[in-house]
Amino acid sequence: MKNHSLLLIILMLIWYSCSYADTFKKLQVSKKNDIEYLFYEQQMQNLHLKPEEAKTFARLWLQKAKREKQDMQLFKAYKAVMFKDKKEFLPLYADSLIIVARRIKDNKCLGTAYLTKGIIAYNQKELVEATDNFLIADHFLALTKAEYDKFKLKYALAQAKYYLGYYEEAVALLKNCEPYFLVENDQAYLNTLHSLALCYNKLKEYQIADYYINLGLKECEELEESKMENYFKHAKAINQHYLEEYEEAIVQLTDLMPFLIEQKDYPNQTLANFYIGRSYWYLNQQKQAIPYLLEVDKSYDTNDYIKPELVENYELLAHYFESRNHAEYLKYLKKWANVQKILTEKQSYLSKKLRKEYDNKNAQIVQKKMLFENRRISIILSIVIIDFVFLAYRYLSNRKKYLNFAKNAREIQDKPNNELIQVHYDRDTLDISPDIVAKALKKLEKFEKSKKYLENDMSLRQLGDYMNINGKYAARIVLKYRNKKVVSYINDLKIQYIIDVLENDNKSRYYSNAALGEEAGFGSTQNFIRAFKNFTKATPMSYIQQLKSSETNKMKQENEAE
């Protein structure tokens, strides 16, 4: 019996050791996989990586996720690789993204996948397909807390509203996006300003349109975004056309044409041709206008590209050929009718779709909010009335006490040799215990020496936590002992660090603004450039050029001295 028990114990120990070894091995493999996936994610965020290197890492990530059937990693890998590959493959990647998202059964993934598919369709001027996907994305994203994707969707729906001519509704959506993107995403913020300018142009609010164009140009200069700067110039030229500054519009749009051709941006190239032609037409130079108007027609034939404002192109062509060439006149008259029909059908479908599936849903949400707000107001009013009655009672009661007190005070004051006692309060201006201030200042010195200020988006609350005091106390101490408000204090420390890096490390002078901003712990490139300019009165790139020039001059002087 003892032998059987001993054998059983030995077998159990062998089984346990084998099982533990197998589990340990699986954990090791799992941990190794997690580290590999994390490595790929980090490489995608590496701003110094060359495009070809980034594409290679993205493909390796995709292959690994496919091989190991890791759907969430596969979803992330598709998102990483799709915009690094050729544009013609984008729709295929978008379809794959949706298939994987359906397998994951996660609302955020599904919403993001359909939003991505919609954006790709919109960029390819497939507006019907784009709108369908935006509305599906809205259904899933409404069930999540994915704020960034929700604002991306609002921006996308604003584009659809703009196309349909619902400019005021588009402005409302874009205005909602503007403050969010200002903080979260530089490129999205610039796109929003550009779209607002276009909407106000269509609303014939040319001064407001000009305000957003100039704001966009200023932001582009600070961010050193030359590509986006050209699109604001394009919008400005169109705005000038409607302000009847036709000659200036022609010059500006002609200057932009090589850029648009290089970018293969046929939609904006078509618009430029139309407004150059229209400007010549309104200058009574119809003969010079016709080649540009014919280019617009060519774009429609080649790319099937048309939008409502371009319908007039066929009216002008028909009008021009009416007395010159009857066959051409009939040709463009027929094209005008055909374009009108296509646009009417497309607009009718999109309008019904948006009204039914987006606007009605939002109207119901607003109604529910209003009902809730009305109930809340009723409760607040009830509380206010109760408080008023209570305060009135206290006031009458205290008034009676005050009158008695005043009577007694006058009696005391009338007595001879009455000595009045004055009490002086010697309060510290900070109104904080000296011990707390001393400890906080030591922490502040440590904060500066350890470069804690380089942490991402360091805020007043985080600084207060580090100093072991509340934010209010931290703000007072920084203002008194560093003579700055907390935001300026932290930003200046970050910028001084970057200046030291630029002065002592030549390699850093070839980094982009985004890379330098990330190095200093800024949340966005825009915030970094703004803080840098406030501190140095120059943009980062201008400052780097000054450094290089200064060093070159110094070397020349040393060589001359020798």
C-alpha cells in the first residue's frame, strides 16, 4: 500500500513539474510576443524613421499578427500599414479592417474601421459611399468614449453637409471641432480652419472667410506647414474672386497650379481652372477664359469629377458657343442637363440619408437633454425657493440681534474713558504655513534638477502632486518665487532644455519640430512652436539657422585670426 502511495506522489510531482514548465514556457512566449508587438507600435510612433523603414516594420507587424491570429494586433497593424502603402490599395485595406473589427466585436474598432473606410471613399470623391460609412461609424462610436474619433466623424459629416449646400450646419459641426483639434491635432485643426473658410465663402461672409484664411496662414507659418499653406492660398484666391479682385485671383491661382499638378490634386486643380476662367469671363475676356473652362470639362470626362459650383462651367461654355458653333452649343447644353441630373440624384439620396439617420437621431438626443434639463431646472428652482425662505428667516432673526447689539454698543461708547482696542493682523501674503512653503520649495528645486518638467503634458495638478500640496498652493508659490504662472514656468523650463540640446548636440538641429516638441514633452507641435516663439521670439527652425550662422561666423573669425 505504501509503495502505491509513494508511486502516486512521484507521478503527481512529475505531472506538476511538467505542467508548470509548460505554463512557464507559454508565459515566456506570451511575454516575448507582447514585447515584439510593443516594439512595432513604438516604431510607428518614431518620428525619425524613414518612410520605407516605417513601411517595413508595419508589414512585419502585419505578418506576425496574421501568423499568430491575434485580431487586435492585426487591426492595429492594418491601420499602421494602410497609409504607408500605395493609395490604390487603401480600399482593400479598409475592407480588411472592417472584417477584423467584426471578428473583434468591439464598438470602437467597428466605428474606427467604418470611419476610415468613409474617409478613403470621400478622398476618392465617392461621396455616397463615404456618407453611408460615416453613418454606420456614428452608430458604433456613439456607444463609446472615443472622443478623438467622434470629432473626426463630425468633421467628416461637415464635409458632406458642405457638399449638399447645408453650409450653416457644416459651420456648426466645424465650430464644435475647432477648440478640440486646437489642442489635440495640428493637422486636423488646420483642416478645420480651411473648411470654415470655404463654408463662410459660400455663405457670402467673405470677411469672416478671410479671417479664417489669415488665421490658417499664420498657423501654417508657425508650424512650418508649406503644403497646407498653399491650400489656404488657394482658398484666399477664390475668396478674392468673389470680392471681385479678379486679376489678383488669376495671379494667385496660376502660381499655385504647378503645386497642384505635382500633388496630383485634380479636384483643386479643376477648381483653380474654373475660377481662373470665371475671373477672365467677368473681366470681359471670354476668349482667355475658354481654355480654362475646357480644362474643367476635360476633368469631368477623365476623372468623373463634378461638384455643384462647377455646373456654371457648362452654362458659360454653352453661352460662349451659342453664336459661334451650334454643335458645340448643343453639346455643352446637353452636358449641363446631364450634370444637373447626376447632382440632383446624388444630393437627393445624401440629403434623405443624413436627415433620416443623423439629424433625426441628434434631434432626439437634444429633446431628451432638454427634458432632463427642464426637470433639473425645476429641482434647482425648488431648492432656490427653500433657500430663499430660510435666508429670509435668518436675515430677520439676525437683524433683530444686530439692532440689540448696536443699542448696547452705543451705550458703551457714550461711557467716559472708554478705551478702544484695535487688533492688527500680520498675515503672510501667501497665506500658507512657512513649513509647507519651505518643503514645497525643496521639492520645486528637485523638480527642476531632475527634469520632471519634461514629462508629457505636465500640468498644475501634476506639479502640485509632486510638491505634496494642492494646485492652488503650488500656483501661489511658483508665482512668488519664480515670478511666473505655472504654465509659463513649465513651458520655459521645457524650451530652455531644448535650447541647451540644440546648442550642445549638432544632430538635434536636423530634428523636425514634431520630434523636438515630443522630446520636451509637449502635447502638440503647435503648442511647442508657440512656447518656443514666446521664449526666444523666433521659430525653432529660425533659431537653428541663427545657431548655424553664428557658429560659421565664429569659425571664420578663428581662421582669420590664425
